[in-house]
Amino acid sequence: MNPKCPKCNSCETVKRGSRRGLKRFLCKKCHGSFSVDHRRKAELLWIQHVDGVPIRKLADERKLSIAQTYQKLIAELNRVVENVLVTKIYCDPEKFCGILIVDGKFIKVRGYKQKIPFIYGIDYLTHDIPIHQLSQSESEVAFEEFFKELKTNKYPLHIVVCDDRSSLEKPLKKYYPEAIIQHCQNHYVNNIREALHVRTAETHQHFFNSIKKHIFDEYSDEENLKTQLNYIFEKHAKKNSMRIAILKDIYKRREKLFSYTKVPHCPKNTNLIELYNSHLNARVRSIKGFKSFANAERWCNAYIIRRRTKSLTDCRGKFKPLNGKPSLQNTLKKEVGWTEIFLEKTPKTER
């Protein structure tokens, strides 16, 4: 099938030879001629860089100096559309499931004594990343900006799945008063395991196994939770203050440890974002830090855009149907086609 005419959008086009490697076509409707370049184009530098190709290797491939390659790379990174604008302009809020897994990584930036947090959220069922934020600290102010931006983009937040972060709850309730929190059970159970030294001693092994099986693996409702806590107390913890304290803490935190049961399809851990974090951590470690906050922000934005526009390949189980297409494609508005605009241009409404 021949390409449409760029002048009148007609499909009535015929081949008209070639010139300097370009295919020529004639439009029968407006009688105009146009060319189409079918030659393979070199992949954008910023995509290869974000995917992990070293600048030195990029320079060798293009027969440029490292300085020239770096300048071209920075120019391309500056043209990458802002992630928040992609969500705002092109995404349909109704296509997000409202289950947001929130986490991030600390990255090294010159001018800061300690690493600073790069926070982002993954929509669970679509695997899309509607928002991210580089902040100077993991404070309430940072999370207030995060949830404010999320609300501005009309994200239908129902539940946040995250680690136990005290600075998150107040900002969340300010912008999403009806939203609830699910703390990652894996992290909570691992903290208990470490506190009891289960891996190096057998003293608390039976107690820990009972907690994991009867409370976290077999949880059904609050009445069942009370029954299991009483059972474990009588059998394993009656005369041990440390074990009693653990059982009390589970009951105290029960609302946020088992919130996942209130929202269909909600996970009880942050495993999905941990997989993303492992990849991100490898990339950040190879870069060994950023020269400025602006440089870090620019790179993080490009990284998230790349993750949203790169086809998924390793999804398993119920997520297997997501393989073969980018996560962003799951949340686009119907009238928006899949196009390279996300990779290298600024949205027209923002120019």
C-alpha cells in the first residue's frame, strides 16, 4: 500500500521512481510529488544511552569524539517530552486502574551531601508510569507535590501500595481523602525475620513460620486475624515479651497491612516496582552520579519516557497479555495514535 499524500491526505498515490535513495510518489488527486525515506535511521542517542550503552561506545559507532557525542546526547535529552505532559495531554484517566505502587531510588547528585530520592508510581494493571518526581528529600512537602500533580492529571487513585513511609499519608489524604494505603507485606515480614535472627538461629523459627503462614499467607478477614493471633500467642508467645510485642504490632497495623482485600486486583507487596528499581539501580550505578539537579532531572525524565514507550517482554501470569506493546499504549486516549512524538518532540499544545 502506497503512502498518503502529505498535501491533500489522499490515498490515490503511485510510485514515481527514486532519487538519492528516496522513494518518489505522485498524487493523482492534487498532482503533487513527494518523497519517502525508507532508509534505516540510526537509533536516537538518548535511547541507547538510557538503555545502558556507554558514551564512549556511542562515539565509536558514530565516528565522533566523546565531547561531540555528549553534546548531541544533551541536545536530544532536552527535546524529550516531559513525562507529566504525556500523561496530561495524551492519556485517558479512565484507563488507569487507580492502584498505584509508589517507591523510588536514591541517586547521587553533586551539591548534595546525601543521595536524593527519585520517586515514581506504577499503575498496577497497566504497568504505566503516570508520574515521577526528583526531590531534595523524602519529606511531606515532596509527597504533597507528588500527589498534587497526580490529582491535577485526574488520576483515579483508590489505593497506594508502598513501604511504611510516615511522610506519605498526610499529603495523600489532603488530595485523595478517600484513598487508602497498603504497606508492603514483604518488607514488613522481612523486618520481623531480621529482628528475630531467623536465618542464623532456630530459637524463633516456629513462631516466625506460624506468623507467615497463618496471618499473612492465609488472611481472610479481621475475625480470622484475631483468632490466629490468639492461637499463636497461646502456642508460641505467651511467655516471651519480644514475640508478644510483634503480635501486638501486627494487630495495631492491621488496617494498612491488609488493605489490599478492599480493592479488587490490588497486590499486597511492591514486587512490581522492585523489578523496575533493580533495572534503574543498575543504570544509576553505572552513571556514578549527576553533575547537577537539572541534569539528574533531565535524565530521570528520559528514563521514565523510555520505560513507558518500550515494549514489555517479561510479563508473566495474568500480565502476560501486556507483552509486545509499551505500557503507555494501554492508557492512551482513543483518538491518539501510537507515534514517535513521545520520543523526541514537545506536545503541540505546549510549544
